[in-house]
Amino acid sequence: MPFAELKDNIKIHYYLGGKGLTPGAMKVNVASAATILAACQAEGFVPDGADASFYSMLATNMQVVGFHYRGSGQSSVPQSLMEYSVEAYREDLRQLALKVGLSKFNLVGYSHGGFFTADYALNYPEQVSALVLVEPALFIDRAILQERVRLAREGNGDDVIHVLMKQMVPEMAFNSQAYNDLVNAIKQNYPDPIGLAGEWYARSTHEIGEAELAQISVPTLVIGGERSWVRGNIARVASSIPGAKQVWLDGTHNLLEERPAEVTAAIESFLAENN
């Protein structure tokens, strides 16, 4: 999987697959539609070769560019919190799109990725054909984010992940197989706690509220889990974005792992209507 070398010595680890692409391809076929996946705390975004993974399903009928944000996966991990800002995440995505040959694309964001992709659609609507927000973690109280940052900066990586799990999937039994699998996936995606701290720090210093969401002008799909801890916030997101379509699936915040086929089908149907 290649790296995109961006400005300020940032390297973004990305992967490219799907219809019409040869293994190891570094750029998309410009004439074809492509989806950039904004990876965030979701193992399902990683093409692990499993036919049942969300990434593999979505890549069956379209070209997919998946990537790890700065601070996660094998992408660069800046050590100063000042290098983690919403503007920096936005610029990383813009430069990555140019590197892989995209001038316009569909944009999918999961969880905190929903925050960053909503921000991108607000700032570069001319580049976004359609926006898909899966379990978008918007309207998260700033004090919660700041407490996570504090724990991560103190080096309590395990503690902060368990706090996150209690908030993200409160119905999941502690130390169950599913619980431990998700904890390990988060640890693998954020090998350095500063990456988690930076992501939350950026969120805590930049608000996207109802007024901002009301300015999104691209076709938008919002997918939520009926048993999700952020169910109320998801409904609020959908009602704030003009003309947004909302789909509810039987599941929790961990929808990409629980309902990959249903999420894929909802996205494909929506993009067929809006591309």
C-alpha cells in the first residue's frame, strides 16, 4: 500500500482498489467514479482481503480510495498537538485527492470521520459529488473530548480506549470477544496515543453545529444504527442538512462491522441516484 507525501513532511498511508484497477495501482482511472473513505476507528475500512469486509464489498462495483488520517495507522504521527487541526485534516484530504488523480469524488465518513468529511464538503463542495455520513460523531460535548485528550496525553492509552468504548458501544460486555477485538483494532489503528489525542484536540477546537450543517449543499446520506449511543445526534445531523436522506439499520455505533452488506447496499443505492 503506497504513501502520499504531502507538504510539511506528512505521509498519508492509503490503499486503492475496486472495479477496473490492477493490484498495486497508485492512481484511479480518472474517467470512473471513485469514493474516498475517511477512515476513523473502523477496522472495516482496512482492505484485509476478507470478502465480508465493508471495504471489499464497496470495492466490488466502484473504485475505492481508503486512507488513514495523520496520527493513525501507518500515516505520519505529528508529536505536537498544534499540528492536529481541522484545517490540517482538510488539507491532507485535499492533497491526497490530487495525488491519486481525483478532481471530484464521493466522500464517505464514519464516526469522527463524519465530522471531518462534513467539514470538507462545507469547504470544497465543488469537489464532492455526494456525501455519506455513517454514524457521524457530531455534537459531541467539548468537555468529553478534552477529557479524552488529557488521558491520552498522560500516556494512559488503555484507559482512554476503555473510556471511548463505554461511550461508543455501552451495550458491549466488557472483556467479551467482540469488546476485545474492537479494543485491539483501535490500538492497531492508533499505535501512538498522541494520534488519538490529536484527533480529539482538533475536534475540540472547531465546532460544526446546526448552522454549519445547514450550509452543506451536496447530496447527503446519513446512516445510523437504531441502537447507537449517538442515535439522537445522528437524527439531528440528518435534520440539519438540507435534503439529507436518512437510513436506519439494526445495529450499534459499530455498524461497519455489524452490517457491512446493508451499509454497502444503502450507499450504492444512494450514489446511483445522485451521480
